Amino acid sequence: MKAFALVLGILAVVLGVRSTSTSAGAFEAQPVIGGVSMACRDFRGRIVQTLHTPLRGDVGRATFISAVPVIALDPVRLETLPEKLQIFFYQHECAHHVLAHIINPTIESEREADCWSIDHGRTAGHFTRADVEAFAPFLAHSRGSPFGHLPGPERHAYLLACYDAPDRSQSAYNR
């Protein structure tokens, strides 16, 4: 059934159909994440579609489906998070597309995506420092990952350092 929904979603993208639904299997160009209408364009300027689908533990994942840039989000996991953290994770996955990590990942990709998300959220007015401070209990038990995600407390400290760093939103780093 999930495969059928995914095939229907891919077909919708190929045919140019836009859905405003957040139901599993529906692609969206401007999803509402954490109560905010979001949008993402990749390093080529292409619209990144958002797909709500179960991810077996991950909150989100940046990928391609039939050459279409996609942010896959697990709606069940998102529902357990505060709205500001939902926005952070969406923007983190967007960063992988913006910074071309999706085609050229490095060990620094996860940290770069974290900082891009925080920079972008701060610049757009989505995050205050207090919002980022409030991420701590939700990241606390994360063990990190072999892909470069820092363990929870280190990641949280890194996010705060990104927030406190000078705005890089106009630089090539934040295309």
C-alpha cells in the first residue's frame, strides 16, 4: 500500500499535480510545517517537493525520487515535536538540497545543514535564541549518527553556537 501511494505521488509530480493535503503520499511544494507555510529550492533553483511518509525512526530525509528533489517527513514523528523544532528539521533537510549535500555529501554535511537551518530560521524570524534553547530536551537522548549528526547535548550546543554566530544568510554558504 505504501508503495502504491509513493507511485501515485511520483506520478502526480511528473504530471504537475499539486496537492494541498498533508496526507501520507501527497507531494507539496509549500507545506505547512509548525504552522508556517514553508518552501525550499535546491542548489539549481528547482522546487523541492515535500512528502509525508513513515521513515522508520527519522524525522526527515532529503532525497531524490525520479530526479525530483524531495524532503520526506514522518508525520507521526513531527507530531511529537514542538512547532519550532518541526521547522528546524524541515529547514535542515532543505539545507541538504540547497547546499548540494544530496549529491556531494561530506562528514561536515550534517553540521552545515544544522547551521544553515538555524541561520535561515533566525533570519526569517522563525527562531529566537530561547526557541533554540528549548530544543535541548528533545535532542538530549540522541546518540548522533555515523553520518555526522552530533550526539544530542553536543548538537544542541552547536545549534546555539550557530545561532550566536554572525548572520551568514547573504554568503555563498547559504545560497
